[in-house]
Amino acid sequence: MEPSSPEIAGSLGELSNNIAATVDLVSRAVVEINAGRRLRASGVHWRQGAIVTVSHALKHDEDLSVTAVGGRTLAARFVGRDPSSDLAILSIDGTDVQVAQTAGPSAAKVGQLVLAVGRADGLTCASLGIIGMVGGPWRSWRGALIDQLIRPEVGLYHGFSGGPLVDAGGLVLGINTAGLSRGSALTIPAATVDRVTGELSKTGKVSRGFLGVGLYAVRIPSRIVEAHGLSTSAALIVVNVEPDGPADKAGLLVGDMLVALNGIAVKETDDVQAVLDPELIGKSVKASIIRGGSPLEIEITVAQRDRRIC
């Protein structure tokens, strides 16, 4: 094998040194989460005194601590969690732990070189890759609005969940998690982390509307659409009604086809989640349904989804 030229060796050496320097810089804001018997997880000192991590790895709310760079262990207190977005927040008193620097809302680009950084057994860990996919806003399977789809092509090893995905300049693009997708790891964008942790800091939970139904997208038979002059043939059929839930109390039945909420057409389950703003909790929404081939409207009082209920 021919030896590499000095120019190539120099370029690779410079790249290697820059990557190592970036990891060293970012790792000062990364901690290991200690919560007794639990899944391993990392965390990020997101703002002064606030550690952000993933909810799915935080099995207990008591006897918490974090291990920072240099092996220092700091006591931590549970503040709140939002399983729907897989985020949790802890507070610490250590003011000498570096606070992470975040990137702008449109910083993530397909093909961009990125690093995943974590901390496990007191040691800094890192993985190099690229961003494989970037998309628009989406909702998790528990209904949380995630501001942007970011799918990194990096190795997220045991303990990396809760750690940051960072760009070449060491700016944090978001929090890595294996808890929002069964297929591969995703990154919760910084904008979502800011929004969710802001609410968790105030109330310890994120309020979301709840109807208590299982829904599946279907097409309304053309004869029903024509007979009643419906403006749409798309609907959501009710496949499950939670006992004593809001929909059950309102009289919604399995087999009903939900066409609209408050006059807004619903074609996908995401459409329902989009209607159920926190401001509607405790208020009634008008559900337009098809039952037995005929249109019907019922009033459903929106409840608040408990933070521990899926």
C-alpha cells in the first residue's frame, strides 16, 4: 500500500484533532444520569441548573444524582417529565458545570457531519456520523408535537439516549433518543426541548387534551357521502373507547366514524391531536360522526391526559 501524501495526512490529522476538540468541549455539558436500577442514560446541562434527559430511561423520581466531567457526582432533584415527547428535567445546584450551546431552529441539514456524545461509567463516549433525514413537524405515537424530524446516521450506543447531537462547531442540535421510534434512533430538536422543558419547569408536566378513544383512518362509503351530501369521504373509525373516559361519557361507540371536531375535518389521528390544544381541557368539543350510516353530532368534554398515561 502506498503511503499517504503529507497533504492528505495533514488534512486527516487536522480533522481528527478538530473532532476530538469538539467532543472535549461538548462533553463538559454532558452528564451521566444515576437513578438506581434503570436503563443507562446521559443528560445535558441545558440551562443553568437544569439537566435534560430522556423520560423512558428515568424509572424513578427519587435518589437521583448525575456524574459530570471529571467524575464529579452532584445531587439532582426531579422536576418533571413528559413521556409523550420522551423528555424529563432534573435540577442541580452545581453552577460550575458548563451549559450547552444550542444551534438555531433550521441548523440541521441532510448530509451534515454530526457527533453523538454521551457519558457512561463516568467516561465520555462519542460517535461520528451524518444526518440521514430531515423533515417537518410530526407527532410522536403518544401525541407530542415534535418541531422537526431529525434522523441521525450515528451509532447510539448503550447510554447515549439523553445525550446531545452536535454539529461540527459543537452546537447542540437536539437530544438523542431511542424511545420515540421502534425502528431507529431520533433526535428531539432543540426547539422542542426548549418548549417542553419550559413547561415542565413551570408545572412539572405538559398538559394535553384527551378524548379516550382509539381511532383508525377509513373511507366513508360513497353511498353515505352521496346520500347526506358530505364534503369529505375521509374519517376515523372508533376502534376502542376507554371506559369512563370523556368519549365514553359522551356516548361515543365503537364503530362510529369521526368526521370532524369543532368543524375541523379529521383524516388522520394527528388531526385530532392538533385540535386538542391545552386551552380546550375542561371544555366541550363538537364531534361530527357517522353512526349507522347517518350523520350525528355529540358534545365531548376534553379531559387532561395524565402525564403517565400513554
